[in-house]
Amino acid sequence: MAQKHWILVANASHARVFERTSFTEPLVELTDWLHPESRMAASETERAPLGHSAAGRAGLAPRSDLKQLHRSEFAKTLAKYFHEAVLNHRVNALAVFASNPFMGELLSHLDASVQHTLVAKHVLDLTALNVTELDKRLRTEFRL
């Protein structure tokens, strides 16, 4: 049975998962997620009108708190996907390339079974690269 190496490239609003069964094989894109809420302004994601609450406190959530919430939700979604993949033996090794601070958020949500499959972690946003450019860069710079 071939080893299945997965490579995640992600930031707080976009994540792509690729698979490679050997170093000589090309990358195959398995899935692509978009989480636009992470990039939206607070005013675009608020459900309640901005202003004062009944208790007299300002009803404005700090922008960073709302961005953190969306980043955390996206990280949990990815963590669940990897957990299920590990449980179903769809992946043997995982390399993660993610922007800062999304890397920390994602790693904090990965359970022990997924943590054991991690072979590389790089704080680097490669989401904008096409598959050919990404494949070349992973081979030459990271030997993946």
C-alpha cells in the first residue's frame, strides 16, 4: 500500500489539501476550502446592529475578537477533516504550511492522532501558488 502524504497550504480564509504518494509523483489537489468570513470587515459579519446594549455597555465587539472567532471556526473545520482522514487511514503523513497566526490556531485544534502524522510545519502562506509552482517549490525548498 502506498504511503499517502498530504500537504496543507492555508491561511485564515483559504485552505488547500494536496496528496503525493511518492516524491516522484505529482501533487494531486484533494480539496479546496474558502472561508470568506475571515476576511470580511466586522460590520459585514455582525448580526446585531452596532451600538449600545441594554446593559449600557458598548455593543461593539473588537474587530480582532471577531476575526479570531472566524479564524478559530475555520481551524476547527480543518482539524475535524484531518481527524476523520487519520481515523479512516486516508493519510499517513501531513505537512502544514500556514500563515501566522493561523498556524498556531490550527495546531491548537489538532488532536493527538493528527499531531502524530505531522512531518513538517512551516509558517508560510503558499495559497496563492498554482499547483505547478507549488509542486516545484515543495520539491526544491522542502524536499516534499
